[in-house]
Amino acid sequence: MHSSDNPSVERTERAPDLRRRAELQLESLDKPLKDANTPEATDQLIHELRVHQIELELQNEELRQTQETLATSRARYFDLYDLAPVGYLTLSEDGVIQEANLAAATLLDTPRETLVDQPLTRFILPEDQDTHYHARHQLLATGERQTYDLRLCRADDALAWVHLDISQRPDATSEHIIWSAILSDISARKRDEQALIESQARLRLITHIADLTFWEWDPKTQAVFFPPEWWRQTGYALDELPHRLGAWADLLHPDDRTRILEHLNGFVDAPVEPAEIQYRLRCKDGDERWFVARLTAILDTQGALMHVLLVQQDITRRKVAEDEAIRLAQHDPLTGLPTRALLDQLADRMLASTRRTGDQLAVLFFDLDRFKAINDIYGHSVGDQLLQAVAQRLRESFREADLIARLGGDEFIAVLANLNDADDAARAARTAIAALTPPYPIGELMLHCVPSLGISLFPQDGDSIESLIQGADHAMYHAKEVSPGGYQFVTDALNQQAHTTLTLETRLREALSQQEFRLAYQPLLDPHNSRITGVEALLRWPQTDAGEIAPLVFLPVAETSGLIHEIGHWVLQEVGRQYGAWRQRGLPPIPITVNISARQFHHQRFHDQLAAALQASAMDPADLTLTLSEAALMQDMLTARQRLDALKALGVRVALGDFGLGCSSLNALERLPLDRLEISRALVERLNLAERLPVILDTLIGLAQALQFDVKAVGIETEADLDFFRQRECDQVQGFYLGVPMSAEQFTDWYRQRTP
């Protein structure tokens, strides 16, 4: 480039010449006129000086603008330097920080002025110092930039992971080397990496504990990829099997192979998730193990199926446990015989086969005479051993094709198919009785326990297992009455009774679903002042065309059918509702007594049903009294005590009903947490007929007082009855003479009439 192309350069080059000419002009002023410059030359020089002045001013302006631009660029550089997302450090040759940008200071949580003159190694974690020294050595030896990760200690004692990029350059002002260090904060990435490592470790642990493995199948090529875990799980050596789906399918159980392959092909056609398959696989040791595999479709970017991922788990232990649970649920744990559930399944199959062949089928219902007495006298352990011995003798007495089951307690069932006539059933019954009659050696005891049998025949006595069992049950009770230790066939009368019972059971179910039951309330009074002390809730079943069905008729059927639990639950709910309704109508809290049957009391859900009914109502638990029979409490004192304690924990009161008729011992009464004894109606009704009865009643009342129980007399029908108990320490009386059972509305009116 020529000087003429750059005005600034041209001006710079002309400046000395103009200066020289001006100096000469000044010198000529002192010389003679003849030697002086002409005016024209002087004017020309002045003109050129003025032009040069202007040019200098322009040059100064350009210089000022250049300086401003340079300052702006420098400021922008420092802004970028300070506000950069990464840290910048300038280090001396021996590693001392000379400059630091804002990002570096923030990363180290240290002011920049504090960082200067500090060695970088001061901030490096001791465990990572070797990494830094090695990189520094490499940089000095090779001059090549070094990159590495290490941890820096912040001023707040926290650690920061950084990626360090170090290079070197000569110092322009000295002969030393300057280091430039770029610090990138990678703490978040390191945390993610650590989280991934921990997650993978947890996954490995979970897969190991859950016995999981993963394998892939390519439906197009039929190739499969088995990871090492799969080989370990199945026991085969690595690559012992071809990596083909067909080789895997050959290991499937024959009963599973077709189903599983159809499922896999169906998944390929329509990969809908979640999809799961269960199968048995023959392992290297010859065992067939159960596996479950969840199928996942691996798709390409176009959504086309590439591979199928199978997450496989060994569930053999679970399957064994499930089979064992089913076996335990279907077999009595004491005797090993089928329970009622399995009996129904197997007997239905036998009945279906009998229908096809036209043969006869018999159901034999066994009940052991005197078993309850043996159990009570010698305890449950002896009773259990006796039941096990009976079950073994029954197995040995019947054919292998016959079905033997235990219903519960001392009741057993035998179902016999392929019979020609009733005589075959009778012979089988006699054989069983002969086998069960000899004494049983239990420890040092020789126990005698003979059975009574009822026999029903298909098709004449019923066309379902349920009806045949019900008929045999009735026949068994008939045998107990007429020929203990023998057997009885179902008769027309028993069939009619069974039909009536079945019809009534059906009607009870309808009554529950249609809410036909009602409660009547009979008042309880204090005999000394006639004050109302509560009511007893009595179950009623009104009929639209025939008055009502008496509780003595339908309650036994409800007990045997198990419907008593649903009915009893309804009673508890209705009592709680009515208690609250009376309160809302302005009546004071009315204590209510409810009768609870033995079957209800011993049902596993009774406590929870009672607790739920109380919680759903506004009833004070202390205002609810449960009356239990002696049979409910005395069969198993230990269990009864535990159940009573649980009921008392709810806050309810407990009464023993029909006191005086049974054989409750003083020891039993002392051990049970009772609140009240209810003298039986049968004793009150005979009060004026038996001379010694008043003495007996006085004894019972005295016993209750000694045990600190309240006393209630039931069946007060005359003024004389009332007067008898008025003169004694009796807390409550109840009877038609004092108040008949009435509806809730009627009781409300009756109460208000009696209460001012």
C-alpha cells in the first residue's frame, strides 16, 4: 500500500517538511530583504500550515475515536471475562493466582481480591492433589494443554467438582510462563453420574434379590440375546444353546409351549403393553422352574417394532407357596382331609359323572358321639389327636375313589359314587362304623367315640351336593335320636323337613336383601321404683299375608345357614341408628340390650362389625349390653375370655342369659368379665309352682351380688312376680306385665306417657 493511499500516513510524512520550511521562513526575517522569501511564498507556506493544522485536528479526532473504540472493546472484553459462565484464572509459573473472573470467585465462594496471590493448590481437595500435580508436570514437559476433573474446596466447606482446562503462554512483559486455567462447574453432572451409579447398583441388587434378568428377541430374524444372568438363572453354560427362539421354546413345558408362542406372535402383531406371560422352563438340572416375563416393545423412530424386551423373573418359590396355600385352604390342617370348599368342587364332578353313567351316588354324614365331652374333659390336644385317628380310620375304610372330607369340629363327609343301590351305601356305612367303633389309644388313654351316620342318595334325595349334604345331615340327627352309633337313611319326612328348611333359608336371604326385618323394643324397669332403665331389642320378621314368622322358627335356620352373621350385623346397625333417632326426638339415652348367638359371638368378624356399628352411630358403648348364652361362653373358656376382653375394650356391657338353667360353675363365673346375670324366664314362670324355687332364686341373686353382677329377671307376668323381685336386690325386670314389645314409635309414645 502506498502512502498516498493512506491520508494519515501522508500527513505524517509531510509534517517534517512543513516544519523545516516554517523554520527557514522565520530565519529569513533576520536576513536582508534580498534574501527573504517572497510574499507569495510566505502565503503559500501559511496556507499549507493551516491545512496541516486541520489535518492534525482530524488525525487527533480519529485517534480519540480509536481510543474510545478500544476502551469500549476492552470494557466488553472484561464484561465477557467477568460474566462468562465458566471460571477463568491466570496463574503464575509456580501456580499462584494472578487474575480471576467473577465466575471463578463465585465457584470458590471467595472474593476475587482474596483469590489473588493464593496458590491454586490451596483450594484443591487433598485426595485430588496428585491429579493436579501430574497434569502440571505434563504441561511443563510437553507444553500441551491438559484437561482433568478434580474437586475444589469452597469457602463454605462445600465441594465443587470442576473440569479444569490448563494451557500456558509466554508473559509479554517478562521471560516467565503464564498459565491460563478454565474452570467448568460439573458438580451437577457428577451428582447425576453418582445417582446413576447408585441407581444401577440398586437395580443390580433388586434384580438379584427378585431373581430378575433381561433378554431380547428379534421377531424378524428369530434371534435372541441372553445375558450372563439368564444363563446363571437357568443353569446352562454360556452359548450351550443356540441363540434362537426355537431353542428357547424347546425348553418350555409341553403344556405351555403352544400358548406362549401364540402369545408372543400376538404381541408382535399388536404390541399392547403391559403384556405378561407365565411359563415353565426346563433348566439344566432337569427341574422345571416357573418364570414370569413382562414384554416391552422396542420401536424405531418410525414406530416399527425392532425387538421385544423380556424382563424375566423366577417365581418358582411363589408358585410353590401359592400351591401350598391352595392346598392348605382346601385341606384341613389337622387331619389333611379336604375342606368344604374342595369337597364341593370334587363332589360336583362326581355328581356330573354319575348323571352320565346313570349309577347312584351316596353322601354319608358322620358325627362323633361323646366327642364334646372328651374334648372338654381331656382338652383340645387329646381331642385333636382323636380327630386325626378318626380321619385315618375313615381313609382306610373307603375305596380310593371315594371322597372323604372334614366339615369342621367332629363332622365328616364321605361321597361314594358308582353304587348300584342303597344296599351298597348301607354296607359302606356299616364298614365305617365298625372301623370307628374300637377304642382309640391316645397316650395312656383308651377313648371310646362311636359315630352316628346319615345317608342321602342321588337322585331320590336331592339333585345337588348341597341338598344331599343337607339331607344326610338331617338323617344323622335322626340317627342320634333313634339309634346312636348307627345310621339312618333320609326319609320322606326328613326330605320334607329339609325342603322346608331350604325354602325358609331362601326366604331369609330375600328378607335380608329386601330389608323385611324389624326390631321391637320391650321395656326394662327398676322393680323398686318402676323407672325405665332400658329396652331389649327383639328381632321380628313381619309377613304381609300371615302376621309374622316367629324367631324360634327362622333363627335356627339362620344359624345353620350362616345368615345369622348378616342378620346380626343388621341388628347392631339398626340399634345404633335407633339410639340416635330417640336422642334427636328429645328422649334421654336409652340403654339397649341385644341377644347374641353363640355362632355370632365366635365369628371372626363379629368384633369388627360391632366396632364399625358403634363408630357409625352416636351410641355410647356403655349403653349397649350384649346378652350371651351359657353355651357361647362355656364351650371354650379361654377363647371366650379373650373375646369378652376384646368386647369390653370397646366399652360395651356383657350379660349372661338364661342364668339358672345351665351348669355354670362359680369358678367360670369368676373368670369371665360379665356385668349382668339374667335369671331365666323358665324359672320365673315356675315361681308359684315349685316350693323350693324361691330359695333357689334367692341363692342365684345372692351369688350375683357376691360377684358384683347386676341382676335382671325375665318373664314378669303378674304383680306377684314383680313383688317377689321388688323385695330383693334385683336391678331390672322385664315381662309382658310391665310392657309388651313395641315398635320404636310406639315406645316413644309409651315412654313420654310414663315420664312427666
